[in-house]
Amino acid sequence: MAGNWVVIEEAPVPLRCWWHNPDQDSNHIVLVLPEVFGVNSWVRSVVDRLAEHGVAALAMPLFARTAPELELGYSEEDLVEGRRHKELTTTEQILADTSAAITWLKQQNQQSKIMVIGFCFGGHAALITSTLPAVSSTFDFYGAGVSISRPGGGPPSLELLPTVSGELTCLCSTADPLIPESERAAIKEALKKEDPEGERLTYVEVESADHGFMCEQRSSFNAEASEVGWRLFLEKLNA
């Protein structure tokens, strides 16, 4: 089967999502949260790549209220537009929409565990979504701002860690200008404080990669760092 667009109507607002179900037995089903550029061709390729590994995946929009069909490229103008929608998005909206998407995923397969993976602003949203009890495992790829802010205002999203019941992995890079050393240290410290043994909450740091290192369509793509990220995620997926 090929990937296709689906609309989740049973949500606070309709969610136009990219869905790929390979119809194979898997212990997991994955919710993919995009960068500020929307459910564009690269985010859809992540879903399709997971399907190649036999895992059903759904990419959902984070800006369904202001730009429900947003598909941007990676120019400076696109970044400005994506950030404009990000500033209009709240934590409450993220949780309401991801809850609806997870309910839809469970309807597709009641037996599979829910994994969440997010990139950039989607990584920040993934950390927020990890607080939902249905989520078994979460990967936050370079989710900027989690130690200093929360979408829509309020205490930093890192303060939500005590409510994370599943596993959470945060991946950052030493050369990411959007997550400076002070913020990386705060993330690492908060994860360790909540889970001293590192059994559920894990911090991973790669060297010398820029922000967006997982995305082949960005000039900041770093093949070595991307390989590390995919290896860690697929290991968890196949566990």
C-alpha cells in the first residue's frame, strides 16, 4: 500500500494527515510531528520510511487552526511563515490534537504501542505529547526552547517531565545554534533529576551537527548524525 491523505474529523478541528499502513504485524504504531514547515514532502518521507520497516505511521499537522494544509520548503521566507504559525499555537491545542490523532491510531490497531517522534518544533510538541498516558515512547529531535518556554505561554515545557509515564529520548547537537550549551545542559540535568538511572528518560548528544540535521532537504543535513538518530529510533522501534 502507498501512503495517502486522511482527515481525522473526530478532533477539535479537522486534521489533514499523511498515513501509511503497510498492513504488517508490528508492536508499534508511530505518530510523526513535523517541523514548522508543515506536513511537507520530507515529513511524508519519514512516514513512508517507517512503513518500509513494516510500521504504520501518521504525520499530523501542528497548525491545523491557522494553516491546515501547510506544506513549506526550507527557504528563509518559509521559515518566517512557519514561525508565524508556531507563535499562534498553544500547548492546549497540541495536546487536544495529538490526543485525537492517538485515539484514531488506536482505532486502527488496538494492540500496537504508540510511539511519538518529532523534529524541531515537532520535537518540542513531542515532549509535550509524551505526557499523554497512551504514549509508550517518545523521540524529541532537537526540540528547541523546551527549557525556556512553552507554546502559548507558561512554565518551560521541561517542567512537564514528572508527568511523563513512558520513555523519552531527547537528541541534541553541540553545534545547534537554536539549542545553545546552557539549554542543552538544562535538558540533560532535568532528565537526570527525574530519572537518575536513565532507565526511561535519556539524553543523547551528537557532535558538530547543525539544527535540522535529520532532514535531507535542508542544507544543515548531517548524514552521520542522521544515521545515529535513525539507528537509535529503529532500535527502540524493534525492541
